[in-house]
Amino acid sequence: MLEVAGRIERPISAYLQAKVGFAGILEVPPRYTYVCQPADISWNKPLKARLRAQWIECLRSQLVEYRAGEIRRKKQQVQLQHEIDRARKELVQKKADIEVERLRALLTEEPFVLTPPNRVDITEWISTSWGDLSIETIVSGFAKVGILTYTRVAEAMPTDDAAS
């Protein structure tokens, strides 16, 4: 049983020791409980690394898609420039200016816009990342904390029906 910054009163500690039979009371200083958490000790780092890898893959795929569109945009820009040159040569000045203005309006820059992942994607990432963790990794967190072999049976709580 952990006593976190004196939060468990002595009578409660005595009751838990008597009832559960676990004699080890450890005092944990404030803001230091993370040391005793199985997740912090064992599986948080690999889980977060897998999530980060999926996020980076999402970013990469968006950049690849943008770069593929960049080639298409360059071809379109070259084609529009040829049409502008043709309009300047073949049309009268006033009509050429109007046509060039119309063609230049088609030359728009498309900046990269990051699309954030939706909830379904994030949920899938979490599910996949959690599923990729081995049982040994999860169990080792409990073993390092020392609570792997400590099991207890839950007591049945009296209900209102039993009292009447």
C-alpha cells in the first residue's frame, strides 16, 4: 500500500494492513508518485513512440501528396505561361491585357495545408499502438513496481436488500 504524502490516515492504514494482510506501507513524497506507476516505468515510452511514428507517417503522406501535386501545378503554370505568351502575340493590346489578366488569375499558389487527423484515425492509432505492446512489456511494469504477485479477492459489499 502506498501512502501518498500522508493522505492515508493511520487508522485506515491499520485497517488495510489487518484486512488485506499487506504489511508494507511506503511513504511516497509529493510529486513523486510517477515513479511507482507501472505505465510510467514500462509501457508509456513504447506506446508513445508508436503513436509518434503513426503521426509522422500521417505528416509524410500529406507531404508526399502535396509534392505530387506540385509537379502538376508546375506543368499547369508552364502551360498558362505559354497561353499568356500566345495572347500577347496574337491579340490586340486591349484584348491581350484582358486575356492575360484572366490567365494570371488561374495561376494561384497552393500552400501546404496540414489536415489534422480525425478522431477515428487517432482512435485507430491508439488501438493499434496498444495492441502492438507485448504482454511481457505490460507485465514488466507491474513487476518493477512490485505489485505483480500481490493479488487480492474483492469482498462482497452488503446491499440494502440484505439489511431488510
